Amino acid sequence: QVQLVESGGGLVQPGGSLRLSCAASGSLFSLYVMGWYRQAPGKQRELVATITSNSNTNYADSVKGRFTISRDNAKKMVYLQMISLKPEDTAVYSCNAKLTGSSFAYWGQGTQVTVSS
């Protein structure tokens, strides 16, 4: 079993930066594909970025070049560095953990990111 706790959200002006963190508990963290997803009001949840156990990354087109996902397996942490934030980045950002080949995923409770002047 994996538990995920996100932190680092908040209110930021357009063009600003935030770093989200996801703390994981449980065993075999290094084997999980970790991801960040977001859901804006009235919209479906969408993939933001994923990182595999050997740190291969994948990004949504809308965040490429602005967001960077990383992980620290020793600390059981996943990060999402966000720069050049736009109002359309406003959403609840959630951390996700999934083993390759499994249809089951663990989710955190989410952290709110609001980009507004």
C-alpha cells in the first residue's frame, strides 16, 4: 500500500513559479511510475507529467518546457517544478503512483494551485 501527500500549492501571479512535492509512504516506491495530474473546475482530470522508475519523463504538451517532474527514491519524494505559470494552469494537482502493467493507482488528496493577478 502507498500513501501520497502533496504540498506546495498556493496562489501565484502569472509568470510566477511553484514547486509541488509529493511525499510517499510504503514499500517499493522506486518501482512505481509516479505522476502528476490536475483537474480544473468543470473539467476532466488530465495528465501533467509522469516519471518512471528509471526517471524517464513524459509531459502534456501544454506544460512542456515549463514544468519539470523529478523524483528522489531515497526520500520517497516526487516533485513538480512549475515556471512561467499561466492562469490556465489553475487546478487541483494530485500525485499518482502506479506499478507498470497494473490498472490500479494510488492517489493523493491534491493541492490547489491558483494562478491569478
